Amino acid sequence: MMNRREFSLGAMAFFAPAPKEKMTPTERVTAVLKGRMPDRPPFSFWHHFHDEAQPPEKHAAFTMDYQRRYHLDFVKVMSDYPYPKPAGGPWYELKPVDSPFPRQLRALELIRDGLAGQKYFVETQFNPWNVAEKLSSKEAVLRLMHDKPQSLLDALEAIAKSEANHVKAALEAGASGVFLSIANAQQTVMTLAEYRKFSEPFDRMVLAAAQDAPMNTLHLHGDRVILDYFWKGWNVPIIQYSVAGTKFPMSEARRRFNGVLMGGLDENKSATSSAADITALVQKARVAAPKWICAPGCSIPDDATDASQLKLSRVLHGQ
């Protein structure tokens, strides 16, 4: 297993040789965004480095070494620095913050400089509901929704305004879009009516801050996500979801969504699957091409070995 401490700049003794291909990573992704067939499907994968206690220089180093090691076509920057908690009083008594994630912004600047325009990179944001859960707990947020709904709405609005500020700064730092993770639009968490009242307005506020960035992505997290609610009416070029978790095939998603679909690989098994099994998943997901980015439905296991990730990269480069 290769842990995050091994991902410091200059720490790698070996990098897998880059294959000779017709397109650059940027050209490959750009082709997909424009609905043109690339030389091969662009791909990426990621996992959490658990570096939230580290300075931004370390976070940027882990990210740069990871994308270089596995020859990813674009970089999804992990964002695990915590949202600032209120100084006193209940967790939900919040005010908008001008810059809620300053260390993350510094990391984005370093990643931008390191990539030097050779790859797109997107900034991860967890939606305001999820941030509220991290400030308290899943149970506390649901309890507040039932007991003090206006207090929750006010808190979520403050978080959304803060995240919108961060997204604008991230784009100014060079990010190609926001990767907005929505985990609460699930039948096991809330009803669609509850999502529309308590989450959707604030999710849209965060997305609006990214305007028309080319790689804005909705990550619809979870096995019971209400997929049908998101295929239309959301101004995003890319939607990602878990085929393995939802059992909803990419072929059906293609019929419902005209934009770019991201996914197809099993986030839990791809890093340990055989080359034949990985290739089979890729072939099933190809029905979404040309507007398709090959990726797992979510982050791969944090304990995935270096050897397994190198194998995954090599198989995907050969598609």
C-alpha cells in the first residue's frame, strides 16, 4: 500500500512510462466536452489522502505526484480541509465567510503552476447539506430540519454563500470547474420534496458561482440517489454517478442526459479487478461515448495499492 506520506514531491523513485498517444490530456478531454471522439476515452480516478492536517504545499504535492504517477487525463483535486466552525453558540448559527478554505486555495494555485496548462483540474466541493453534517452530524441536521427548519435554511444559506465565494476564487486560481458532491438526494436520506426545499436552492447557489466553467460536474453520490431529478434542468456539462451502486446502466443514462457522462467503473472493485474485468466495464460504458469520461462512480478505496492503481492506469490507457 502506498500511503500519502509517500506522495511528496521528489519522493517517487519510479513513474510508469507514459504511453505514446495522439492527443494530449487536455485535447482528449476537450474533444469529449465538444462531443467529438478522442483517440481513447479520457480517464481519471482518485482517493482521499487524509491530509487535512497538512499544509497546502503537502496537499498540492500529493495531488501532483498522484496524477503524474498514474498518468491521469484530468485532476480532481480532493478538498478535505474543514469548514470553519462558529466561535461559540450552536453549530448552525453561521455567517457567510469570505474565504472558508484558504489552504485549499493555496494548494490550487500550486497545482495550477505544476500542471502548467497541460491538464484540466477541477475543485471538489461538498454541498452545503454535507458541510452542515460535518459541522454537527447527520442526525443533528435531520433533527434541525424537523424541529427548527428556518434555522437550518439560514445555516445552509450561509454555507452556500461561503462556498460560492470559494468557488469563484478557485476559478480565478485556474480551476476548470467545480465538482459538486451531492450525497443527500437519496431516498434513504430525505424525500424529493425535502431535497427541493432544504438543499436544491443552496446547491444551485454553489453551481451558479462557477458560471459556465467547462468541467462543472454534478457528482450524484449514493446507491439510492434520485437520478431522474438531475438529468434535466441543471446547468452542468458533466454528471457523474455510480453505475455499480445504483445498478443504473450507462446506456439508460445516455438516453436521459445529453451532456458528458462520467463513470462506468466500479469504485469499490476496479483497483483490484483483473484487466479483463476492467475492460469489460469499459466496453459496457462506451455506449455513452463520445460524451463520456471513464472513471469510477466515486473515490476508490484509500488503501488501494500502488501496484493495483498502476495496473488500472495501464489497462485504461490501452482502451
